[in-house]
Amino acid sequence: MKLFLDFNPCKECKEMMLEFNSEEMIFADDETRAEISSRFLRHLTYNHTEVVKAVMDEVKAQKRSPEFDLYK
């Protein structure tokens, strides 16, 4: 599932996004990247209620869409 969120990033968000795009992160191991990503997601969850609301609305919309069994 892809989500496109429209929100105003705060100073901490911008700093973390810069960290994501740094050369160190590009060449970092999977564990380091996972740690930085989870820290960013925690920040979004606790500090940006508009992001949480958008995700919840999208999940509800996904559940309502019909699922087709292509293997029958």
C-alpha cells in the first residue's frame, strides 16, 4: 500500500528527512536504516495527529474495497 500524505513537517521531521537523504544512510546497513525509519514513524505517530488520521481513513477505505479472488 502506498500512501501520499499532505502535512506540514516540523523542524524534527525536516532534520530526519535530511538524515534519510544523507550519504551515510544510503550506504548504511539494513538495521541502521530500519532504526531511523522506525524513529521517524514514531515521531509522526506521536506528534502529527493529521498523519495518523489520514492513515486510518485510508485503511478504512481499503477494507471497504471489494477483494477479488483471482485463483478460483
